[in-house]
Amino acid sequence: MAVDVKGIGEKVAQESELIARIRTEIHTVIVGQEVLIDRLFLAMLCNNHVLIEGVPGLAKTLTVTTLAKMLQASFQRIQFTPDLLPADVIGTPIYNPKTGLFTTKKGPVFANIVLADEINRAPAKVQSALLEAMQERHVTIGDSTYQLDDPFLVLATQNPIEQEGTYPLPEAQVDRFMLKLKVTYPSKIEELDILRRMAKSNPATGVEALIAPEDVRRLRGVVDEIFMDEKIEKYIVDLVEASRDPAAYSLDIGPLIRYGASPRATIFLAMAAKANAFIEGRGYVTPQDVKTIAMDVLRHRIVITYEAEAEEMTSEDIVDKILQTVDVP
């Protein structure tokens, strides 16, 4: 079956003006953080969740709230704490003594964009409640199951330096985040711009609402149509397989890897590569699209051994070696 790459490219070109406007508008509030902004938009196009790691004060929360304002979407922020309960997230049945009936009070998870702030501060029961929402896109309250809104994105933040009072996220939950982003400090020039723009008692944080949920669903359809050659598909599979069987790709990192990436990594690499091609204004995927997003998709899916830790190797070092070694089509 022939693929109309030219027709797909024309569809992408029609939407490119909207993407440019979104970037321009978000930068009226956010200075720098180009990768963070692009990856959040990419996750929105793929209808998936993002884990954001960075020290306090890097505009993680501000970026998420700005994105929600631009999306004309419902937004809820949940501050995760050690005493948080599942009912505080998903809701709970409330007894009405006048009628003798229970009514359901829905929790903050019933929103298009949910900011789970400092997600690793909540205990396992809360994580499992959120896990059902992230994976199944519905929650169970009492005997009833409720569908969540579409789009539904969980954008979670965690602080990498302060570990007191935190709970490690279960591997099953970490794997359900499409991307794990590491937010770094701004450059000297960007920080000067931040100072001039934000060092006020009431800095401007308003943005114009440019895109509605139905627009997101339309754009998703365009992303799904983007052409991916069979060679690119095999390249994606090779990257994931190299994390499980590195010796087959002449990599000597086997003793450093405890577990390789799951099949979910293969799916997310393909989806994210298509979305990246869309953001770049192309109707087809190139190997560079895969390499651009590979680190964010794979860094939290490769579990390293104690030997790797002893050698001060990280999962990111493993991903780098894989990207450098696996043949590019």
C-alpha cells in the first residue's frame, strides 16, 4: 500500500503556524527551557505522561501551568506529601445522612492536565491509585468506574537532591511515563533575561489560549499518519534490543545492565519520533528524530547493576554507548 508522504507533509505544513504561535506565546512567560517545552508538547501529541526531574526554581511548575492555560484545558495541581491518601487524588464516596445515599466526590485527577508535584513524596498506596489512572485512563471509586477526560496527561515533578521523606517510585510506574526529562540550569544570558522579566512583585504570567482539546485530538491524528520507513522501525527495535542483549551488538556493557528497556520503550520511541518529526515540520521520520528523543525515552527504563554504580556509570551513559554503537540506517 503506497503512502502519500507528500500529502502528509502538506497536512503538517498547515499546522506549522499553530506550532510556531504556541512556542512564541509560551516564551512570553518562560525564558529558555526549549527542550522542556518541546517535550511537553510532544507528550501532549502522544497522549502520554512525563516525569520531570530538576532542582527547585527551574520553572518546572510554571511551564506546566502555562501549557495548561494555552490548552484551554482543565488543570489540577496535587502537592504530594507523606500523609496523602488515595482518596485525596481520585475522590471518595460521601454519605448524605438526609437521603441515606452515597454520592461520589471526584478528586483532582479528573482534569485534562494533572501536575503531580514532588510525586516521590507520597506512599505506595497513593502511587498505585495514580497508576490506574495513568495506564487505564479511568479510576475506581467504591463500586463504580469513571472515565477520565481526553486529553489526560500526568506531568510529575521530583527533586533529585533532597531524599529525606521520599519514596522511590515503583519500576512499573516509572515505566508508564513516556518521557523522563532532566531540567538543567539556564545559561548566563537566559538568567539575566529571567532577572529582568521576573524580579518583580507581580511578574506577568498570562498567556493567550491558543489550542482546545479538540485541536489536540486533530493534531494527534496527523501525527499518527506521519510516515516511518521500515528501516527506521528496525533501528528502533535494535536500540531497545541492544539494552537487553548488548553482546549481540558488540557492546561490552552486559555486566552493567540489570534490566533492559521494555517493549513499551519500543512503542514510545516510535510515537515520540513521529511527534518530533511533526514538531520539526516534516511528514516523515528520520533517524535523527529517533536519536533526539531516545535519551528521554530510555534513561528511566534501563536499570543498572551495582557494578555500574561502583564504576560511577549511569543509565544515561549506557544509552549514550548504545546510540554510538548501533548502526544508523
